Amino acid sequence: MRVFLNPGHALGGDPDPGCVNSALTLRECDLALTYGSLCGKYLEAAGLEVKLLQSPRLPLRRGRGQ
Ligand SMILES: [Zn+2]
């Protein structure tokens, strides 16, 4: 089984970092990537094929679902 993960917002926070907590220097885009990567490693360890791309713009691909 193949899994595609898009953790949300954009790599590096450009153009949209999501929520930002300046006092704690936390950005939603960074947390999403961290947790998305951990989730991907967990799924790979369970035997799934994982692709991860953090992008606010993904091309639509139709007719490939299984
Ligand atoms: Zn968000």
C-alpha cells in the first residue's frame, strides 16, 4: 500500500507558515513537518510505501485511486 502525506502549509513557511507563536518561536508549518515525518516513519516501519511532500499546491491527479 502506498501513502502520500502532505503535512500542510509550505516547506520553510513560504508563503504561509500557518499559525505562529513568536514567544515560543513555533510555526505551524514546522510542527506539521515534524509530525508528518514521524507519521511517515511509523507507516514505513509498518511496511507501507510513503511519500511526503509539504506543499500548499499539489496537482490534481484523477483516476489513480485504489
Ligand atoms: Zn494551518
